[in-house]
Amino acid sequence: MKSNLYANQSKKQFIALCAAGAIVFAGFTIFRNSEVNNAISEANVAFSQNKTNNSEIVLSDFDPNELDEGQWEKLGFSKKQTATILKYKNVIGGEFKSKEQLKKCYAISQEKYGELEPFILLPEKKTSNNNYKFKSFANQNINKKGISVTSKFNPDVYSQSQWEALGFSERQAAAIIKYKNYLGGSFISKEKFKECFIISDENYAKLSPYLILPQNTPENFSSKNFSKSENLTQKPTIRYNAFDPNLLDFDGWKALGFSEKQSEVILNYKNRNLKGSFKNLEELKACFVISDEKFEEMKPFVRLNPENFVQNDTQNKAQNFIKNTIAEAKTDFSKIDINQITYRQLIEFGFDEKSAGMLIGFRKKLGGFASENQILETYDIDKEMAQKLVSTAKLNTSGIEKFTLVDAPEEWLKNHPYFKYSADKIIYYRISNPDEKKIWKFIKVKPEYEAKMRLYLK
């Protein structure tokens, strides 16, 4: 009887214990789900609050493993969301190995992930090889030396290579310049400089004392709002100098910020529609590939010199007289040096005015032709006549002035067609590395461009 009573009591105690355990488990589950839902809700609310400010976040390619707490917050996340992301990264082993893995972090809403995804430098899915690990390690090595700055500088004039020399990675340097261009070509103030999401609070603290910028942003400053697609194609700021549009060749128009196609259209418009010359600003403005905004940018620097106008119809008689006089000269072109041939002699040989002008102009910019191929490659020239000239006349290259990368004058580097796009890098690197082999390694030009550059080097 006692044993039955004892058994009944034990059974009741066991059932009570199970019930209590079930209640505790259910409570924990409800609490946990509530916590997750609250975090997700907070992510959505925070994102919706920041959505109107998204245009102020200039996105560039980034590795989420390189971002610290301050940089995540600059991307639009709250402190709590940022803490969750960093905690999640530690839980999965200290680094994100794929976009898929990052997307699973519940502090990043689907909408926010969709905004960031095109810029994330991670593979779509985790792979079995170590390619990403190697890349991540390489980036860490680049930044491991830290930021090093010893003197005051104006960040508005720093090139990508100069930012890299301070200790930033190649992609970080590109992102900094992209942010500057977004602001209109200037960082405006230290306050605005600090907002660049790629610059951590630690690095800003190191750089701030050396920045030649006002501390605060002017009250009347208002940044332009760009769409993502506009940000992706934002072009560098063009620094204009006075120029005559009638003297610009294909590379000259490209240097003003026009694409290859646009440069070609401008030259065709000038040569075909205007018979070789812009006579006034209205004719320049009428070219359909030059937007009103671009024209207003260029207008203060345009210098139209009448001496550079191609002869018009009212001067045909004088032009014909010159042609006839030249024709009577009967030059022996087998004895003529192409590097000394004159405009009149080219007309006598059979070139039209445009081709003759192009050849003389290109030769002048180069400082003389160093190879026959350059004559054939002259932009907008009569190829058949050029080939005939090369076959008939001789080419003497002994008078061409040559330098080394170390001793070449800065003005020469910046004006020579083959060197001007690498001039700033050459000038920068040769200060600390006066070794020609190292300079070639640093400037990283394509083999075909290097071959052309070496034609004018000792």
C-alpha cells in the first residue's frame, strides 16, 4: 500500500518537473524569437530612416573584413547593428568568406544587402580553395604598416598613388578619390573628409592634424545628389588651362574629359562641317556631344587665335598661288628628312591641308618622329600618302632629344603625348626611388605604351 502511494507521488513529481521544463523552454524560445524579431525590426526601421540619406553615402568596392566599427556605422548601420555584425563575424571564425555568408547576418536587412552587394569584394559562395584567404591576407599586409604621414598636405590634390604611399590599399585609395569627386572635386572640410566611409576613426585621428582643410563645413554647402549609376561612372575633376580648340588633337580632347567616341565626333565636326576650324564660341557650343554644362566649364579657358584658322573660301586664290609655286619647286623627296619636311613640301608631295597639318602638329608634340610607324599612326592622316612618304623620303632620328625617367624635365613629361598620362607617377616615384627599373615597375604601363615611351629615352 505504501509502495503504491510512493509510486503515485513520484509520478506526480516527474509530471510537474516536465511541465516546468516545458514552460521554461517555451519562454526561452518566445524570448529568443522576440529578440531576433526586434533586431530585424530595428534593422528595417534604421534602414528606412537612413534611406533618405543614402545618396550621401558614396559607395565603393570594399572588403567587409577590413571594416571597423566606425566604418560600418558610416555605411548607415546603428551601433547595435554594427555590434551584431562584428559579433557574427567572430562567431563564424573571424572573417566573412562569401557574400552568401554575410547575407545571413540578420542585422543586415534584405534591402540594405541589395544596396551593398554590388560593391562587396567577396565570392558569391564559399569555395574550397584558398583564393579568397590569400587575397584577404594580401590586403591585410598592405594595411599592416598603418598610415604614415609626417607633414601637412592638401588632400584635394593627392593622386591615387599618393594615397597608397600614405598606407592605404589600392581600392581604399580609389574609394577616397571617388568620394572627393562626389563632393565636387574637393573634400570641403575636415568634417566632410571624416565622413568618407573608408577612413576609419583611427586613421582620421592620424591624418587630421596634417590636413590643409578648414575644420567645419561652410553653412551654405549642399552636396549634389547622385544616383548609384552616376556614382559608378563619376569622372575625375578636370583641371583646365588656356587652350585653342583648333590645335587639339584626339588625345587633347580626351584629356579634357571626353570619351574616345566623343573626341572623334568633335574632330569630324570641325573638319567636315566647319571646314577645319572653330571660328567662334557659338560653333564650338553647337557640337552636339559638348553639353551645355561642359561648354560653360571650358568657356573661360578657350582661346581662339585667328592665325590657327584653316583658310576659307575667300582665300582660295592665295592658296592656289601657294600650291602652284610649290609645284614649280619640284623637290627631290628622296633627299628630304621627314623630321625636317615642311608644310609646303607636304602639300607639294600630295597631302591635303588637313593631313599635312596633322603630321606637322604630331611631329612637333613628339619632338620628332623616332620610327616610321609613328608617321603612319598620325591621327586623321591620309594613310596611303603617309605610306608613300615613308617609302620615298628618309627618316633621320639623330636630332631627337632623349632623357631618362630620372632626369626628364617635368614640363617635358607632362606635355609629351607618350608620357603625359604617367607624368605625375614618374615625378612622384623618382623622388624616393631614383632607379629607372623600379620606376617602370611602379607606374605599371601596358607593354605597347612602354615600347613607345622607350623610343624617347636614353
